[in-house]
Amino acid sequence: MDSYPTDFTPKRIAVVTGANKGIGLETCRQLLSKGIKVILTAREETRGAVALEKLPTSAPTDVVFHQLDVTDSRSVEAFANFVKSQFGRLDILVNNAGILGKPPRSQLPPNSVSTEETYQGALDCLNTNYYGAKRVTEALLPLLLLSQSPRIVNVSSIYGKLQNIPNKDLQKEIYDIDTLTEDRLDELVQSFLNHFNKGELGKNGWPTQLSAYTVSKVALNAYTRLLARRCPTICCSCVGPGFVKTDINGNAGILPVQEGAKVSVMAALLPDGSPSGLFYDQNGVSPYE
Ligand SMILES: NC(=O)c1ccc[n+]([C@@H]2O[C@H](COP(=O)([O-])OP(=O)(O)OC[C@H]3O[C@@H](n4cnc5c(N)ncnc54)[C@H](OP(=O)(O)O)[C@@H]3O)[C@@H](O)[C@H]2O)c1
């Protein structure tokens, strides 16, 4: 007698942004090994295609590539249409794409002493790490809401902790999720950029070192908490991968990508009924402050 497979449960479908290298690529690898169908995305087609070749699959349909530049609304819209037409829903979104907003020290010319941030670098950083994650999330939200157990994982950082914002009033306002709104959060981000442009960061209690990266991750954390409140059926989490050896820090990190990606994968596969709106690091739940 012929034998037929008995498990007809459709595979869960995950999207990972910025997945052509580093923690994103490793997140795809680990999700695949857990039996998840993965849509690997990258802003640049060739880099994405090369990355796809590095992943082992048991079936050619386990992983697909699609272009996605999180800073480009048209790319995001085209990507959301692709997911809708090919899969009809989405179970897991990992907002992993990120930039530092300035070159890591190790990539500067040997005699260079300055690693100062530029205003353009700050704009790019906010547009990728905060607005980019938000743009992709909002475009994919209707498809996530069709999933039986939707998960959103926002890859943040220890820099996203509120203690990195010297202004205590700002800390308090961003922490108080019952009164904070998404519009107000955007206003605060814009005010950071205005102060940056005028050279008035310190005077206004913003961080002065790695300032755009810090504010981008603080805003991403707050957005995650607001999203958890707005969408109670979606389990939304932030993760801090630890100091991981990747290009973002000029490979100065100490943890291998396998360790960093583990935290994203854990949050992506949290069991149904898990609390939403929490921050996880290598050791489990971690405070936002
Ligand atoms: N490594 C660490 O120690 C560390 C610590 C805390 C948090 N994180 C976070 O972890 C995430 C992954 O970083 P990583 O360490 O793996 O660094 P990475 O190796 O530099 O990877 C960053 C990824 O983001 C992509 N990306 C940048 N801008 C993009 C855009 N506009 N649209 C789509 N993709 C874009 C990059 O693509 P390209 O190759 O095209 O540039 C790359 O694939 C980031 O959010 C980062 O902030 C990392």
C-alpha cells in the first residue's frame, strides 16, 4: 500500500528584512531548520540571490527571495503585494534591517580620528531602523492579521534602553505607554532630528554619541509597545541580539551570528498566549529602562 504524509498542517511563513548577511541571514537559516517557510529579503537583488544560495533547503519552495528596501515605499508596497498574491497571509515578520548611521571605527582610514555623525547619516539611520521597520510592518499588518498566531519581532539593541536618553522627562514620556501615541513618538523623533541639525543635541538632553542609532532603537522599542496595545492578537516583541560579530560594527562583536539570531528566532516562535510588547535579550525578558 502507498504511504502518504499524514501532516497536512501548512507551514508557517516568515519574512526577514535585511537578510542577505549577518544576523538576518542566520535568522533565515534557523527559522528554516525549525520547519518555517522563509521569505528572505534584501535591498539589493544580487546580494539577496547570493545569500539564498547559502541556505540549505529540503524543498525548493522552503525559501524564496524578494527584493525589499525598507526605506523605499514603492519597494515595500510591491513586496506586500507579492506576499499577498503568493501566500495570502503572513505568520512571522522579523524587522531586522538596520544601519549604524556612520561608519564603524574599524572602517575609517588609518589616520582618521573622527567618527562624527552627519545629519544625512542620522536621517538615513532613522529612516531605516525606525521608519523602515514601521513602513514594512504597516504594509504587512493586514496579512499578519489573517494568521492564526502572528508574531512581529523588531530587532533592537541595548542602545534602545531609555537610560541612554539623558533627558529624564523624555525618558518618562517615552516610557509611559498609556499616554504616549504613535503621532507623539514621531514628533519626538522629528524634534531629535531638528536638534541634531542645529547642533543642539546635548542642550536638549539627547544622546551625543551614536545618537541617531540610539534614538532609532528607542523609538523602535516604543513603537513595538504601542503596536502590542493596538493589535492585541499579534505577539509583538523587541530583541537585543547582543554584541555580534557582523559588518555593522566592523566585525568587532564578540558573539557569533548563531547566538545573535537565536534571540530573534525565540521571539518569532513564542508559544500562543505569550505576553506581547516585551524586550528579550540573551538572558530572557529585559526591562525597557
Ligand atoms: N551586530 C550587533 O552587535 C548588533 C547589536 C544590536 C543590534 N543589532 C541589530 O541587528 C540587526 C542586523 O544587523 P547585523 O548585525 O546583522 O548587521 P549587518 O551584517 O550589517 O546587516 C544589516 C542588514 O541590513 C540590511 N539593510 C540596511 N539597510 C537596508 C534597507 N534600507 N533595506 C533593506 N535592508 C537593509 C543590510 O543590507 P546591505 O548588505 O544591502 O547593506 C544587511 O543585510 C540590525 O537591526 C542591528 O541594528 C546588531
